[in-house]
Amino acid sequence: MTLENKTILVIGGGISGITAAVEAAEVGFEVILIEKEAYLGGRVARTYKYFPKMCPPSCGMEINFKRIRNNPRIKVLTLSEVTKITGDAGNFEVSVRKNPRFVTGRTAIPSSVVDKLSSEIDSDFNLGMNQTKALYYPHPMAFPPQYVLDKEALSPEDRAILENECGEGAIDFDQQPEELTFKVGAIIAATGWSPYDAQKMENLGFGRCENVITNVMMERLSDQTGPTQGRLIRPSDQKEIKNIAFAQCAGSRDEKFLPYCSAVCCMGSLKQARYVLEKDPEAHVSIFYIDIRTISRHEKFYYDLLENDRVTFIKGKVAKVAEDPNTQDLLIEAEDSLQGAKIHQTFDLVVLATGVVPNTAHAKIPYEGLQYDEYGFIRPNGVKGIYSAGCIQRPSDVSRCVRQATGAALKAIQCLKG
Ligand SMILES: Cc1cc2nc3c(=O)[nH]c(=O)nc-3n(C[C@H](O)[C@H](O)[C@H](O)COP(=O)(O)OP(=O)(O)OC[C@H]3O[C@@H](n4cnc5c(N)ncnc54)[C@H](O)[C@@H]3O)c2cc1C
């Protein structure tokens, strides 16, 4: 039996959601893509380079944005969240809240006007490591390519500048959240992941020692569009980083914190070690690990680094990170399990390889009957007509997410075709 409603709703505009959307639309299905941030791309947009090829995320993303731009069947709603889903396969009703951007896109906003503003907010894109104007372009590769206004953060003086100097209709200060309803035949959930809260591991010093950062912060620190324009300098004193430690399984594979392996953190740190080696020919990297989990073709990535004499691998979990109050250098305590020796070593910066938590651990897809495992990952194929892809299902790298998303699009199409 062929189902009547042929529209597919995709929730989450990261690499998984984008892939599912373009694959379904390019074979003729109408797609609505819902993203809660102001731009598409998810976590991948925030990385400096992709493993294994080490190209910037713009490589893959630009092609996908072009596919979306050129396909009238895809409707993209940013700053939007699904609040309720009812019905069954072929006949779902979906409620969506669309939050105001305040920037209408009807008239271009001159950057000279933005430069005059003094109201600032923490940069969400750079994980709070620097500030941005209250009227901001989310990041250089942002799609849709539009400014966003944080109206609450705008001073009265800055509001007057925008009212007087932006073209007429460029900003609508009266925009309100909109409640929208859609009828769709199938749904693909791809709401992705967030980093595990590093402050939970008190022994590792995050939040207490300024020079302890997380792996996602390291991506931004390395990027030319990041808070230091890609210079590897310490948060505490802007000193160049010459001696850096990566603490693997920071909270992961630990019953007290995140019991599972997040699958991508070993490759993430090996990749970030390469950032350091490439950026500074004098810098040295130490990687503290339980096991290095690189599979298949990724193994070569690891073996190449094993031969590099500027990288030291220490088989031992970091037990403690302490800060020297005078220098803000970091003292690591660990046990080298191959040598059977205690280690006390000092570093300029420590990067915690924190794990992947599904966003559905905290915010479920609002449909009765969907099932999740004990960590909040969605169980695939629980409900006919609702499919999932990417890190909502389990921690995965980009190529695996893309394959899953293509599969989810196919399942949605099969469902609609009966
Ligand atoms: C430090 C680190 C480095 C990494 N580097 C690499 C790498 O080099 N190469 C590689 O292959 N993989 C890498 N990964 C893994 C990569 O980040 C993931 O594979 C990828 O982000 C998964 O994409 P996704 O679309 O499933 O999820 P996400 O990227 O998390 O995208 C999900 C999207 O859904 C949106 N969303 C969330 N909730 C809602 C909601 N309720 N409604 C609407 N939208 C919502 C989010 O805003 C986001 O845009 C790395 C991971 C880490 C931890």
C-alpha cells in the first residue's frame, strides 16, 4: 500500500541530517529539515580538519550546502525545534517552534554597522573562548549565510545604531517565536551529540585549571577562525604551547562517569596531535591512553605517529592534573602500565579527550513509543515511519554517519512507498 503523505521530516541539521535530507530530496521527495541552531553543519562545522584526510570541513559541507541551495524540495528551518509529534507512519503531525532571528534577510547588513556595536556575548561557536558582537555572523561558513541578533544582549545605544543605520526592514525587533504545524509521512531523527561534561572529573582539573581544555575546544583553538586565529597559545597567559598532553578516555570507559567507549576520541586526539606537529616544529606531544582504538584504514594514521619522535605514547590513564600556582603549568600523575612506573610530568597544556553524549540523553524526540538505551542513544527501528542516523544512535565518525543517514533516507522512502 502506498502512503499518501510523501514528505520526510529530518530533525537535526548536522552531517547526518543534511545527508538524509539531500539523499531523499534528490530522488524526488519533499523534505523539511529542522535545525535548532542558527546554521547547519552541527559539530562537524566546528572542527578544524577532518580525519582521515585532514581536509577542512568546508570541503564536504560546501558541496552539501550547494545541493540544498539547488534543490527546491528541501525546506530548511533553522532556530527551530520539534515540540510534538503525533500520528503514525504516512500520517504524522508535527509541531515546530521557530525562534526569531530578528534579521530578516531582506536587506544586506553592512559590516561597518556591525563594527560600531559594543554589546558583546560569549561566542557559542567558539565554545565561549572569545566574545562576539550581539549581532553576529555565526561563523564564516554559516549556512544560511545570515546574521543573527541576540536582542536581549543589545544595549539601547546599539539598538539605536541598528535602527538608524541598517537598511529599512533589515531587522525586525518585533519578531516573535512562531508555532508551525506540518503533516509528514516519515521522520528521520539526527539530533547528534554533545561533549561529556568535563567538570564532572574533578581530578582532571577542567574548570579549575585554565590550561586544561577539552578536545572540542582544541578544534576551535587550532582553527584560523577560532579564538586565537589558529595560534596554539595557552588560555592563561598566551604563551606558545610547546609541550602538550592528551588525556584519553577522560571520563569514558569508566563506570563512575561514561561507561562506554566514544569510538572517535582516539582518532580525534591523533588528529589533534598532527595539528600541533604541523603548526610548531619544536612542539612535543604526549598521549596518555588505555588502548588506542583505531580500526581499519585508520590504523595507519596511528602507526605513522608511532614513528614520530616528537610524539610519546604512554599506556596509562591520567590519575590527576594539578596546576603550579606560579607558572600555571600542569603536573600530570599517571601510571605507565608497560613500565610499571609512576609518572609525574609537567605540561604547558592538557587536552581532555571527553566522550560523546547523545543529545537525546537530555532532550528526547517528542513522540510516545520511541525507545532509548540506558545512556540515551535511540534504539533504531522502534517505530514504523521514524528512523535515525548518526550520533543519536551511537558515537560514530563522519563516514559512518553518512552511510547511516543514506540508509535512513532509504528506509523512509521504502516506508512511504509501502
Ligand atoms: C574531538 C572530536 C573530533 C572529531 N573529529 C572528527 C573528524 O575529524 N572526522 C570524523 O569523521 N569525525 C570526527 N568526529 C566525530 C564527528 O563530530 C561526528 O561524526 C559528527 O558530528 C556526527 O554528526 P551528527 O549529524 O550525527 O551529529 P551533530 O554533528 O551533533 O549534529 C546534530 C545536529 O542536530 C541539531 N540538534 C540537536 N538537537 C536538536 C533538536 N532537538 N531539534 C533540532 N535540531 C537539533 C544540532 O544543533 C546539530 O546541528 C569528532 C568527534 C570529536 C569528539
